[in-house]
Amino acid sequence: MGPMKPTVVRYHFVSRLLHAVLGLALVGLFAVGLYMADLPFSPDRLKLYNWHKWAGVTVLTLAFVRLIWRLTHRPPALPKAISQAMPSWQHVASEATHVGLYVLFFAVPLAGWAYSSAAGFPIVPFGLFQLPDFVPVSEGLADVLKPVHKFSAYAMAALVVLHVAGALKHQFIDRDGLLSRMGFGPIPRASSRSTI
């Protein structure tokens, strides 16, 4: 009989829901961004750009909601056995990845919004209302902001891959049940009660 797995306490349901929705939205946005970047100019490309911008504004809104929730709802502590088993560099890498992701949740869509404004293309979410221009129209500024948006999106994609790799390591190599803290199925060992 192997060692007992530590008791894992889940994040609150709202935290898990925001994590899942934001994660899926980011993957979808990145995929659409890659696809549309090389399309020839056409009505379909313009439609994709509009959808991409609407989704970006939605991600920005979700990022604000998630940050407020995170600041007002303390996450459950790592189980002591898992925390002690992790080398210090993994703790540092985990914290740095989370901080980097939170910064980029805001930086990427704000850079996209600024680029769209500088290029003279307003953002009209779902065709309902026009957002104010983030910066004045300026071709030179647009030329600067376009690569900022692009490379910050690549940086966020790299951090997402790193985050997922860490989660998979805990699931399949460490086998410590840590992934279930953000899951929706049954917890392998422990109470399935949510915590704040």
C-alpha cells in the first residue's frame, strides 16, 4: 500500500469557473489571432477582427472580475505535505507564473485596444455600443503598439503552456491530487467541500 495522498481542499466554485472560462477564452483568442493575422483583406477577415476585439474586451472584463474575486477571497493553502515536497524553485516559478499571467490578462487586451484606437478602428462590442478610444489616432503609435500586442500575447501563451505543464506534472508525475483543486469532478481523497 503506497503513501496516503494529502487532503486537497478545492478553490471556491466561482474561482474555478472563472479559471475555466478565462482559460478557454484565452486559448480561443490566441488561436483566432494566429489564424486571422495572415488572412487576405476581406469581409471575413474584418468580421474575425471584430469578434477578436469583442472577445478581448470580454477577457479584460473577466480579468477585472477575477482579480477582484482573488483579492477578496483568499485561496486555500497548499496542503502542507505538497508544499514541503516542492523544491523552493518550484514555489518561485509558480508564483512568478501566476503574477505574470495576471499582468498579461490586462496588458494584452489593453495593448490591443490601444492599437485598435491608434489605427483608427473603434471597438463596438457585439455591435451595441462604441468604446471610447484608448489613445488618439496615430499611425506611428499604431506601428509601435501592434508588436507590443502581438509579443505580449505570445508571452501570455508561453506562460499558459508553463502553467498547464506544471499542473500536468502534479497530476501525472507527482500524483499528489493538486490538479483537483481547480477541477469540477470528484476529489480523489478529501472532502469535496468548496472553500473561499
